[in-house]
Amino acid sequence: MTPLRFTPMTDDDFAAFWTHFQSIVTAQETYAIDPEITFKTAYTLWCEQPKASFAVKDDQGELLGTYYLKANAAGPGQHVCNCGYMVSPAARGKGVARQMCEHSQHIARQYGFEAMQFNAVVSTNEVAVALWQRLGFAIVGTIPNAYRHASLGFVDSYVMYKAL
């Protein structure tokens, strides 16, 4: 895949990605976000609360994905960041998530973060787990039955970590 363009997420970008966002959370396979979330609440969660959020586009300007970057905790824990990534269905399997994760690590270092932690990687999301491991993240904890998967019922979630 050609290099992607990363730009700060705009209102228009989020509106354009909204149907993908909705389909991802309503599938209840990868994100612990209320499937009934409203556009306004989702926008606040994804674009206003984080330190940064990015629209990810190809060289034609097509919106392929998005990610946010925020501190994982406050005070003494604010040196560890957290990210969330979403890829449009048409762009899956094309290296978009890899480029987003690599970009987010670069941006995290610019913000002064010393590590990145994913708090709830659904264990059955094998593609994501394998990608994060290839990018240097380790499973540092397993939370039994922490996620109610739409078709599989209760499954484990992983905490994954990487020093930056």
C-alpha cells in the first residue's frame, strides 16, 4: 500500500466515517463502546477528549481509517498513552492499521509519552493481536470474560504494552 496521509480529524471527516464507526461498534466484536452511542457522544469520545485524533486517507483523499491518542491515566500514569484504531471495511487487510499504529507511536513520542498500552484488545480479534505483537507489543495481562462478543459470548480481553 502506498503511504497514507494523516491529518487532524475534522468534523467533516468524522461525519464521513460515522457509518463505519457505527458498524464497528454495533458488530460488538472488537470495541467496548455502547452500540447505541449517538453521533455527538461518539464525536466527543473520539475527537474531543483525546489529545489528538487523526483521519487517515489514501493519496486520492479517500478516508480509510481513524485513530485517537490520549493519556492512559492521569497524574503519575500520564506518561503512558492509549490509542484506538478503526479501519473502514474496504481498507481492511491492506496495511492501514499497521501504518496507523506506526504513526501513532511516532506522534506519541512527540507528545512525550514513554509507552503505549492497549487496555482491552478482544482476544478473538486475532488479526489485531498478531499485528500488535509483530509491532512489538506484548500481552501483559488477560482479563477473563471481559468482553461480551455478539456471536461468541463472553471472551477474554488482553492488556497489551510497548515501551516507546
